[in-house]
Amino acid sequence: MQEADIQFLENSFKKYYFDHFDLIKVPERTFEREFGYQKFNSGMTRHIAIKNDKELHLLLIQNTPSDVYCSNAYYTFPNLPMNEKDWKDKIPLLMFIALMHTTHFLIYL
């Protein structure tokens, strides 16, 4: 992708994140989930712990990701490597499917 195209997309997404954050469904128990994101033309950044919706909004504005993900599992330490996260619980499959339908823009923008 051309640098000018990337810049246009990043500026457009940043404006959307700033102006329409209220449209993004923030999952429950945010502080117990692992978040990750991917920027335009780059790899994945994972193992991010977010305390609340304000921190998520800040992450979106500062990093302007093309894609944002969160775990459906709950962890004591979501920011640590997988073998150190201390898995607590996960969302039942039917609830996860329902969340996927309501939060698709959080998972893929």
C-alpha cells in the first residue's frame, strides 16, 4: 500500500475513533481481557491490558489500528505471555456468538 493511502486511512480511522467512540461496544470485564491490534501494513501487537473504556479510547486514538481484538477469555494478568496469564473464565459459546454480532466493528474495522 502506498504511504499516502496509509496516511489517508489512518487519518480517517483516527477521526472515526475520536468522533464516534460511543458507537464502539466495549466488552464487559475489560480489565480481565487481553487486547491486541494491528496497524495498517504492520504486524500484530498483543498482550495489552486495558482497565476501562477510557484506556481503550486512548489506545485507538494514539495507535490508530486497522483491526482491534479482545479475548473471549478472562485472565488475572492479561498483559503477560499466554502461559503466565492465569486463565480465569471464558464466555459461553452462545454469548460469544451474540457478542460477535454486536461488536463486529470493534473486532474488525
